[in-house]
Amino acid sequence: LARTPMSPSSLKLYEAQFFGFTPQTCMVRVYSAFQDFLNELLLVVEAVFVRKLSGTEPNGEQLCSRARECSQKLQIFLQERFKRLTCLMETVLVNNVLSVPPNVLLPDDQPHKKYFQRLEEVLNLESSLAELQLVYQAEVCGREVQEQLDGILRWIVELQAAWMQEGMASFHDSFHAVIGEVNKKRTG
């Protein structure tokens, strides 16, 4: 298998594509699930604390707002810790879970093994391809020039036919006379 040199991190991400998802998408889903669970859990914990403490506190509304404040602080604290943990989990996921062993060939690389080519062969093919593209472009330009020349010839034939139809002298003599007059006007 002749892979182009890749950085270890991009190689790991390439290998992760084999599994149908990247570590980032996996961690986004885990983080989203954690957020949902944390929000539901904090609401339940807050309600339990308010219910348990409502018998000891005289002002229930102040207790509710204080419980909400504490819940929000706890939520921020837990989210920050989970963000750090998420980065570590992503690293472990890339390095230990989603890595393909060196002796395993990914499906995308099967043709490279079957049709192995050395670097020289690839460079020769690329240079041949570049030459063919230049030849093709030259042919396209040649066809365009030929079409323009054919158009000029058609115009001359039509002009000759019009002169003959009007009963003028031969086309060549008339054409030379017109060119001579144009040159006189240009110099004079």
C-alpha cells in the first residue's frame, strides 16, 4: 500500500471515515445527550430541594429563585468539566477505538494494492496526461481557426456570386481594384 505521507492526526481521521462517522460527530452526539440529561436532572434535583426545604423556609418564592440560581451555577460547573472530558474522550476515541490496524486494508485502498504503481510510473502518467491535454487544446484551437477560415471563404464565394450576378467584371480583377483603392485611401 503506497499512501501519500499524511500527518498522524489526518491519518487517524481518514481511518475513522471507515467507521462511517468521525470522532467529532460522535462527541457532538454524546455532548448533546449529556446536555439533555443534565437539564432534566437539574430540574428534578431543584424541585426535590425546593420541596424538602419549603417546610423549613418561610419565604417559598425566595427559596425557588435561590434554588434556580444554584442549579444554574451547578450546570455551568458541570458543563465546563464535561467539555474538558469531551476533549480527552475524543483523543482516546481517535487513538484507541477508531484506529485501523496496520495490517488491515481499507476498502478505498483495495485498488491501490491490486494496481500498485511506483512513483515514477505515476509521474510519467501525469506528464503524458498533461501532453495529451496540450495536444487536445491545440486541436480545438485549430478547429476554431479552420471554422473562421471556412467562414471567410464562404463570404468570398458569396461576394463573388453577388458580383457576377450584378454583371461586374471578374471577381479577381474587381477584388484587386478594390484593394488598390483601399490602399490609395489609406496612404492618401
